[in-house]
Amino acid sequence: MQDDFQSMYKQAAECYNAGQWQGAVFWSERCLSIESDNAEALHLRGIAALALDDPKDAQRWVLKAIERSPNPVFLNSLSVIQTHLGAFARAAESARTALDIAMQGHPDIDKSVVLYNLGRALQLDLRFAEAAEVYREVIDFSPRHFQAHSNLGASLKSLGHLDAAVEQLHRALSIQPANPEAQGNLGHALLTLGRYRDAWPHFEHRWSTFQDESGNRNVNPPNLPMPQWKGESTRADRDRLLILHEQGLGDTLHFCRYIPMAMERFSQVGFAGPEPLRRLLSRAFGSTSSKFVYLDATRVDLRQWDMYSPLLSLPMAFDTDADSIPAAIPYLHAEPRAAQRWSKRLAGLHNPARPRIGLAWAGGGLVPEVDARRSMPVEMIDALIAWPHALWISLQKPANDEKRLQRRQRVHIVDWMNEMNDFADTAALVASLDLVICVDTSIAHLAGAMGKRVWLLNRYQGCWRWMRDREDTPWYPNMRIFNQKERGDWNEVLARVVAELERGAWRSS
């Protein structure tokens, strides 16, 4: 019987090592039919489940293996599984336990592997300083560990140590020059430093750092059967450019400023974008020129176009540097009659001497881990709407009930957002305001692009476009930035905002 078990276990291990996951499941279960409490077979069954993308089942099997034998190899596997499940703190604890046991002289574990998994768990748990120290230990063990160099660079970037991050990412790329994730992270770090011309070629690898709506990473860039335009000479009387929407609505509002520049280089420019922006952008770029057409992104006839460009690749195509950012503000406009209607409605509600201040406190949920950092809990706006000298107007389209105004708050803030069907409607309301106060979301870009005064409530170590520790931005001359001084501390930011309101700073920026 023991010979049968060993033969079956060998078959299971060979299947696993060959990537034949179902075979590994079959043979490991045959092993367990003979020895139901064999720790090695339980562990192999668990890691086969993980390979088949079932981390919950994997955790069940590996926990059983650890009950039989607290082997550091098993604990390391558990750490990886818990990371897949999003249980990052528990994953770090499992990795530390594995290291503690390994320090007692266990010969079957590579400490650099466990350290790397510990660093990954800490990084995903936003414990960037701890993660950086662990990645340095990995590099001490294995100086050419590419992923440790790359993740150390990303962690340093998140800590705001940008020069060190750039240096570390260059080291990673010296090991794997074509790695897209390191290229993308380097692009973001250089952009945050304002080194735009250096950054754009690396930023072309940004897709590798994205998450889709399901949380999957390594989103593929567009692959169209035509050349991507990267700034080459064109025949302005013949060539036609298709521009592709990417990322969020705020990114489109930010970078659509390049569309008029593209219209000077091409006979026709089509933008394949989301429906909520159709009326706003069509009015901005198509009302005075037949060169621009807004396209349904799901029904584009590629035969009508000669070249394409993702929207966020246009800054590279136009060789944008910090001193050549297109700053013709405003480049987006509300429809005048619609704006006038909102202004009349607001005028009937308050003393005209009180400022009309729009407020947005939360972003969408496209990337939950980013949204959690850039958004404020709705109850925190109490600190603002308690200021009695303004007419507060909601600009928030709540993505869920957690972001919706609470009943007691509705006494203090006008909320007509259920009447907003698209961004053209929202632009008409924004046009009637004196000031917009908002977190880093599409409303900030809409108001900035319209030339309105904007006070941006910016998360700690926020998006690259706001750089670091600046209170202004060359992208929007009328924007003022209130940065978090400590991660997650909105109270201090809001106290500064209220103090500025008290001294009348809303009258000018």
C-alpha cells in the first residue's frame, strides 16, 4: 500500500510540475484516499487548487496540511493563497511564521522566496515602509531578484521617495529591460517628478499596472490593425486619426485638451468614448468643426481610419514637457441656456452674497483600492456643510449607498444630481457655481477644464498629475490643492479648507 501511495504522489507531483493541474488534483486525491491525513498530499492538493484559480478551496486543503505539520513550505503556500484572497495582514503573518520556523534550520525552504511573499503581502496591505525593508532583505539574499527590485521601486514611489524609486526601477530594468510592469511604474514615478519627456515612453507600458473592473491586472493595450500614431508627420488633408478612450472619465476630461491639437494634424479625428461624455465633448470640439466626430466605442468601423492613438498617449505624440502643457483653459463649456436655468434655480434659494459651492466627496469604484484612498466617508463632509455662509450644492453621483448623503445632511446641501443624465448636464450646473471643492475625481477635471475655481482634496501621495507637495498644477491654473499630510487624515485637510473659507479665500485662487 505504501508503494502505491509513493507512486501516486510521484505522479501527482509530476503533473503539478508539468502544469497539468487537473492531473495533480486527481493523483493527490488518490493519495488521500490511502492516507487521508498525509500533510504532503494535502499541501499538493491545495496548491493544485490555487493553480486552478480556486484560492478558497486551496486554503482549506493547506490549512489541513499545516494542522498535521507546521512546515514552513506549507505556511509559505498559505501566505500566497491568503494574498490571492485579499487577506493581506494574515498573509504577512503566515509568511513571518514560516520564516520563524525556517530560522530553526529547516532545509527545505528558500528564505528569499518567503521574504518576497512577505514583502508582497505588506505592499498590498499598504504597509510600504515595512515592505521596502523586506524587499531589501530579498535583494541581499538574491541581488538579481527582478521582482524584488521592481516592487521595492514601487513601494518607494508610494512612500514619496521618488528619486530612490526611479533609481531602483532602473536597476530592475537592467535585469529585465523589457518588463512592462517596471516600465509602467518608472513612467509613473518620472511623471510625478515632472520629468515628462523622460516619462512618456515608459508610460506607454501603463497597461501592465492597471486593474480592470474585476480586479485583474496586466490589462492588455489596444491592438488595432493599423499603426499607432506617435507624433510622426501626417498628411493633414488625408490622414484620419482614431482616438481611444481609456481609464476613467476624469482622465478623458483631463486629456481631451489634446483633441484640438490632433485636429490640426489630421483631416478627421474620431473619438471612441463613453456615452456620458458624448454631448459635452461633441459641443466642445464638433460644434465649430466638421473634423471631429464622437463615436460609439462599441461600434467603430476601423476601415474608416488610418491611424489610432490611446488618449493618454497623445502627450507623448505631442512631445509634452512641463513647460509645454496645453493650458488653453477653458476647453470645455456648458450650454449657455442650460447654465442659465440652473443659475436661476439657485438664485431663488439664497442670498446672492453667499458663495455657491459645489461639493463631491467620493470617486467611482473602478479600482477599489484607489477609490478607498481618494474618497472621503460621506459623514466627513459635515465639517464643510456646517460652515453656514455658503449655499452647498452636491455634485456627487453616489455609486453606492455608502456614498449617498445621509438624511440629516440633506437639510444643509442642495442635491439635484438625480436630474443629471450626463456630463453636459453637470457642466451646466457647475457653470453657475463660484467654487468647487472635491476629491480627486471626474468633477475636479470637469470644473478645471471649464476654468472654474477648484479646491482639490488630495489623498496622501496621490496621482502623478498632482506631483508632490504642490498646491498648484500647470494642468489647471485655477486649481488649488489641499494635500493630506498623513495617509488617510482628512480631518486636517478639512480644517485647512474651513479656515480658508473663513478668511474669504473662495473669492480668489
